Amino acid sequence: MNPLPTASLLLLSLLASPSAAEEPKTLLSELRHLRIDGPREWSKFPETPEGDALELPFTSPANDREWTLQLRQQDVKQSWSVTLNGKKIDRLVGDENDMIVYFALPAGAVRQGENTLRIEQENRRASDDVRVGQIVLHPQPRENMLSAATVEVRVIDAESQEPIPARITVLNAQGALQTVGAKSNDHLAVRPGVVYTAAGAARFGLPAGNYTIYAGRGFEYSLASAEIELTSGQTARRTLTLRREVPTDGYVACDTHVHTLSHSGHGDATVQERMITLAAEGIELPIAADHNVQIDQEPFAREMRVRRYLTPVIGNEVTTKVGHFNVFPVQAGAAPPDHTRTEWNALFDGIYATPGVKVVILNHARDLHSGVRPFGPALFNAAVGENLDGWAMRFNAMEVLNSSATQSDIWPLFHDWMALLNRGRSVTPVGSSDSHDVARHFVGQGRTYIRCDDRDPSNLDTAQAVENFVQGQVMVSYGLLAELAVGQASSLPESPKTGRQDASPTTYGPGELAQIDGDQVQVTARVLGPHWVEASQVILFANGQPIREAAISPNTAGDLPPGVKWRGQWSIPRPKHDVFLTAIAIGPGIDGLYWKTAKPYQPTSPDWTPHVIGCSGAIWLDADGDGRRSAAYDYAQRAVVAAKGDFTALLKALSNYDQATAAQAANLWQTAGNSLLSEATSTALRQAAPATQAGFQTYLNAWRENQIARAGR
Ligand SMILES: [Zn+2]
Ligand SMILES: [Zn+2]
């Protein structure tokens, strides 16, 4: 072969490389911190932003065909516009995650000579700390940019070796979500850096560069990753294998709070995209919960060919001016309850009259909607679980965790739930996603495991699941599970449970009333989670008070089976009266963009510590042996009646009970017209048992908070 003369080589290389006009032009290489006038949104951002808007002058030739503007954005919550020479190009993506996005600039948008790019917040009602920058102008159309190279990913199950629905997350070399060249279709749901596949296979374009690709399948599965180096024109193929890690046999994965853009009118997930995301996140029992409509997702699950992974349930987020309630199961064709009622009793009458409905969940009770915060201090005494205006508390479940509306402080909703149980109400704790989106707040991140035969996810016994749910036979999950059992069994069954029949007859789980022999109660707990989640602590509560705790470190797992982070036993003295036990496990939040734990939706503080959480349902100990659940309220009521107005006698009776009972008694005593603030009362209280004093103090603190909030109404 004759070597080409040097001059020809030079000419060839000139022809092959883009001309100067086609070279990308960097307009801003760093990231800028922007915020309008107003308080800092997050304390992790500097006190003073670098500007309230970004204005970037640059010179360029005019574009006679579509060009592309690339930028990186972080922490965008409000609406931010992108304008070029005074003309609106688009908005930043309303998503707090770190991402690289691309905007098409139509022919003529870029002028010959001077140009100005401007990025500013449109709606100036709330301050939003954002970072934006790494802005590059590419003189070629967006589609070309994003399809320079091609990736084909297959995701298979380790056991069956078959392709499975999965979420693929694509990060660029800096670790930001990388927009891909693909659109949602009959088997993909696509957002910047996120490709959900219903079929376990995805093909998408990417600009040349280095990437990390993750494949996951929700909470129960492992996480696989691959590094990819792509040059223009190249096609890379990768197969990623996932393994089921978390033993949840005998429980179905339920998300009680699933929205779509198609039927709720906001968010971004069409009902078709929703079917793909549900299958890919491993939700087996999705409850359709669009606002004031009752959608049967069955035809959509079939249309998207994911019906074999799940059993859809018709529900409704009854969205009222006085609270939001998820209700299910709804009979097909039933008329939705009247959501215009503003009185809880009438509202619940309508809800329970809706054919089929057995579950009514009070949603996000500490968030403000239409000016009402159901569990805020103006309406709710958090120490005793009472509504201050006598609203009928007829819901039978409440969200203790909503992964789209996480709380600055994770604990109050859990304590609210435990206070309701102490008040004698039968309330099931719920974790849900409230997802309206494909990727921003994704479906199934918060979820509830319900005890139910789960062997065929396409044919779940909804009636059984609903009945067990109402009984409280559940575990709330947000990256962890806390399993709890009570009884003589020396340990939880080693093999996964398939329902009661496999468990020892003297072992009791959540939602059950445990009969107790002897003067000690054996409590066994396990903390479960996939390898990519860490647990740090598990706490055992009795009637809402912590009584045992254990620290968990990555080494704690030792030779425990995969998916088990910790396992332990506590022996507790038999209580003098009935109590309920629940275990809550926590760990550090997830930074990885494949499952990022989102910032609080309505933050109450600029400080934020993310967590993963698992919470067991409640196990009742029938310590008084009367065959029923007696709540702190029941004992308190008896003690108050028996005291016949004698405060010293009441305190004496309460010395046999716990703090929760004392708090309930304090409320009953005060409600009967007695003062808790008189000198005589204070003096008598100082002689009372420590738990009694603590209960009265907790009640009084909550009551004072109520007075302040109500004075300000
Ligand atoms: Zn809601
Ligand atoms: Zn909702």
C-alpha cells in the first residue's frame, strides 16, 4: 500500500474535522449560584448568591439552521425562563436533581454579532437557590447532538436470565444526569438522564463522552453499573444483571398514591409512562389516586404490556379544601364522592358510601393545602392525637411518609400516628410516593408492604390485601424495612414468610394482638434493605416512647443473608397494661441520582438531613389478657372516671401506667373543665411518678403550641 503524501493527510484531516463554525463555543465554564431577593432556601448554599439572574452577553455568527444550547442546572424548584435576545427559548427543567439539558435554538435565534442569554426566575413568590452554568453553544441541531453515539442496554434478572423492566440512569463524567437522545414510546419512559424500560431493553443516543450507566429495579433489587466511553458514530452494547436482594416474600409492594398527568392534569407522567415506571420500580399493587377521579388502569397496563407485573386497583385522591384522602378499592363505574364538602363527617359519609371503599388514608397531614394543615398546631394536639375542633377522625390509615413531600423533620408524622393509636384509633401507617412525575419524584420510592400472597403479581387477591391493610399488617418503606415479631419463637423465620401458615403460631406480626405468657416478652426485629442502602439505627417504641435501640453499621450485617442489614432480639418486661410496639429503622439518605432522596417539599428549615426510613406496623401486646386492644386512652378514661374529681387519686391510679396514658388523662382532665395550671395541680404533679409527670408535660407543651397557633388565626 502506498503511503499518502503528507499534504493529502493534512487535507483529509481538515475535511474530517468540523470547520471553525461548527466548533462548540463555551459561553460560561463555571456554575453560578442564583437567587432572587429573599431568605436562603437551603443552608448548604452561600448566604449571598452571585446574582438574582444570569445575563450572559456573547458574540457569534447567526444560525441559519437549528443550533443547540447545552447547560447544567442544579436545585431548580421554581419556574426559571431561558431567553435569548429577549425571546423565550424555554424553561429550565423543574427538577432539583443535577442535570445536563439541551435547548433547541431555531434558525435565526442567534444573531450575527452581539447576543444576550438570560436566565431568571419567572414566578418571584418563593426564593429558590439554584446553580446554573457550564453553558455551551453547539452549532448543530439538538437531535444530531444527542445521537452522535448510540448505547444499547439490556437489563436481565440474575435468576431467570430474562429481561426485566428496569430504570436506567445515565450520568456524565461530572456525575450529572445526562440527557439522552430518545423519547418515550411504547416501551420507554424517558427524562433527562433517566430511561425506564418496560421490556428490559433500551436503545438511546448520547453525545460522545464518558458516562456511567446504572440499572436498578426499585427497592428490592440490586444496582448494576457500567462505565462507557463513547466516540462519535460508535454503538456500545451492555448487559446489566440485577438480583433480587430484599426478602419480601409474603408481602406485596403497594404504592397507595399514584398520579398521572393524563388524569390529574399536572406533573409530567402520562398514564402510559406510569405503567412503565410502576413495572420498573417493582410496584405490584398500584392504587390509582388521581384527584377526584376514579381511573381503572387495567387497559393501560395491558396496552404497555406490563400487566403481568402488577394488579391495578381503582382509587381516588379525594382532594378537598380540608384535606386530601386516598380511598380504595373503588368499584368500577362508581361515582366519586362529593369533594366539595368542607365538613369531615359529611365527607367521610360520602367516601364510605362509595361502592367498594374500605380504606381511607389521610394524606400528607403536616403539609399546607388550601390553607389547611390537618395536623398543624391550630387543628391538632399532637400529644394526644385529637382534633381541636371536633373533626371526625374517621380515616383508617395515614401517610407517615410521602416521598414526594418529605418533611424537614422526619419524626412528627410517625409520632402523630402513634398518638392516634394511643387515642384508641385504628390507623394503619402508610408510605407512598405521591408521584406525578416520571423521574423527579419517582413512583414507588415511598411504599407500603402489605401481608398478602404475592406469588403471582398479576393476580393479587386485592380483597385479602385490603383486609390485611386495614388490620395494620404492613411495613412502611422508604429505602429500608423494619420487620418486627413478638412471641416465643427464638427468632424470625430464616426463610421468607409466605403468610401466617409458615410462622410459628405463637409468633405475632404487625396488625396482630399478641397473647403473652410469662413475665418477659421476646421481641425480634430485622432491618432489611438492598446493598446500596445503609442503615444506622433501629429504635423500638412502646406506646410511642423509645424503649430499646441499636446502632447499625455496615459491619453489623456480618454473615447475615443478602438484604438483611441487622437482626436482633430484645427481651422486655411484660408491661402492666396493653401497649403497642413498633420498630423504626433509619439510615443516611441516598445521594446517588439512581435513587436520590428528595429535599423536603414544604421545608420548615433551611437545614436538611436526608434519611432512609423503615417502619413496622404496630403489634399490640394483650398484657391485661382481655382479648382486645386497650389503648392508653381507654385506661386514662377509666382512671379519670374512677378518680371522681380527686386529682391526687388520679395521679395515684396513673402510677401504674405509662407516659402515653398520663398524656391522655391530662387531656381528659382538662377537657372536663379542670385547670392543669393551678398551683395545687402543679404541686401534686411534682409528687407524681416520673412517667406521669412526663405525660402531663408533653400534653401541656402541645396544648400551649395549640393556644399560640389558634390565637394567630
Ligand atoms: Zn395530595
Ligand atoms: Zn397526591
